[in-house]
Amino acid sequence: MKANPWRRKKWNGRWASTWPNGLRITRLLSLSENQFLGCAAAFVDSLSGEMNAALLALRRLEGGAKGSAFAHEMTLDTHRYGAMIVLDRWASLVRTFGPHIQITRGQTMIEQAPARVQASENLLGRVNQLLDAAPGYNSELVEACVLAYQSVEMTFAEERAAAEQNARLGPMLPEEYKEARLMFLEDLAAR
């Protein structure tokens, strides 16, 4: 039996990516409003989680010199770059589906996503440069990072508000919302 060149190879690894751009969600032909809002909720939750985890690691390092707590530095690096990955994957989702989605609430989430992502990437990029260049983790550096992460959170306030509004529905959330949210959460968590 000859191998089919169009069939993707199956991998046993839990997070092995077999998708062209790494996002399973983009295999869907389109997204409904509920599916898009589920993805937006997954995005803001993941972005907040990455930045909060980075800040926790940074707080543990506060007052120390670089290299003094390698495990905490690795955790910081994992999460500060994880936030960049989450932003990139949100941009990919909006780039893929944005031109084709018309939603009744939150159309500006789609329209302003490229600018919001770019502004956040620029800010997080500067924070990462600052962290890389600093000889240690003094309190001024930590507070600068806190302010930068808060600014990024505020940049996506509309997405957060939509996620919180939908969360109030609890078990009455549409199934397609929950399924899309879960699928995109898995896409965002994959490394």
C-alpha cells in the first residue's frame, strides 16, 4: 500500500502539532459569533494567566541578581514568552476569520485586533528587552513590568468584558461557545 502524500502523519506526543500553522481552530470553515466569543474568552484568560505567572516568578526574583534563582528565571522566561505566543495565536485567529465574521456585539474586537496585538507585542517586547538587559531584579524593574502587564490587560478590556458577560450565563452558554473556547484554549496551551 502506497503512502498518501496528503494524509498528515500522526504523532503520539501529547502536544505534537500536526496542523499547518499550529492552530486546530483554523481547520473550521468559519466561526459563528458564539464560537468567536468563546475564542476571545480563551484568549484573555490565557494571556492573563501567562502574565500573572510571569509576575509571580518576577516577584520571587525581586531583589536578587541574575542567576541566583535559576528555576524562577526559567519560569519567568517561559511565561513572558508564553504571553507573546498567545498574542501571536490570537492574531492568527483574527487574521483567518476576522474578515468573514459579523458579530452583533464586539465588532471592534475584530476591527481593532491587529492594532491591539501590535501595541501589546511592542510593549511586551520592550519589557523583555529591559529584563534581558538588567543585571538583577530590583523593585523598580518589577514595578515597571507590573505596569506594562496592566497596560496590556487594559488593551484587551473589551475582550475581557465580553468574556465576563458570557461567563454570567454559566450552564446556559451555547455548546458551540464552550467547544470553540476549549479548542482554542488547547491551541493556546500547545508549545
